[in-house]
Amino acid sequence: MTRKQVSYWARIRLIQPSLRDLSAHGGRPALFYTGHEVVKAMIVCELRRAGFSLHQVQRIVRNLEEGGLPLAEPRTYLLTDGHSVYYAFSDDGVVDVFKRHRQLLLLLPVHDFVDQVCLVA
């Protein structure tokens, strides 16, 4: 991501700087971001690379935040089929965040099945 992109995302409130240093050199304030906002910016980049428009990404981020679905949690995943984005928060909990559906999708933890077979063998 470029500085210009990050500045624009901050202007449209997609990401929020935690600190602004107005005395920075060059006439522009220096912006500082929390780790959470950096993770969010990285996710925005990946969603843009996956072909989602900035408007769609804003909608996804807003739905995640309004749904109380944290982005900086370990062992969570965002999945996409190119049409929607799904938030996986456990081995069996997946939510469609693009459409803001709270309906859970089936997610089979294949690794658990493999572990069970290995224990029996």
C-alpha cells in the first residue's frame, strides 16, 4: 500500500490514526496507527487485490465492526469466493459479512477427522 492510499483511507475513515503529529516536517501531519488499524489496512489491501471495490470494502469493514467481529483476533479468517466475504471465528462458525447475514455456514474441521483417524490407527 502506498502513503497516498493510507492517507485517503484515513480521510474517508476506513482506517483511523491513533495519533497525529502536526509538527512533522514537510507540511503534512505525521499519522500513527495502532496494530489493529495496521491489520485492518492490510486486509483492505488484500480485499482490493481480490477485486472488491473500495465501496464494497468499506461495507465489509463496517459490517465486521457493527457485528462485533474483531479483525485482529488470532485464529480468525476472512474467506472469499469472489462474490462475498466470510468471517470464520471457530472451527464451525462462519458468517457472511458482505451481506451481513448472521446465518452460520457449515465448516467441517477436516484436521479433526484426520487426527481421529491417526489416533485409531
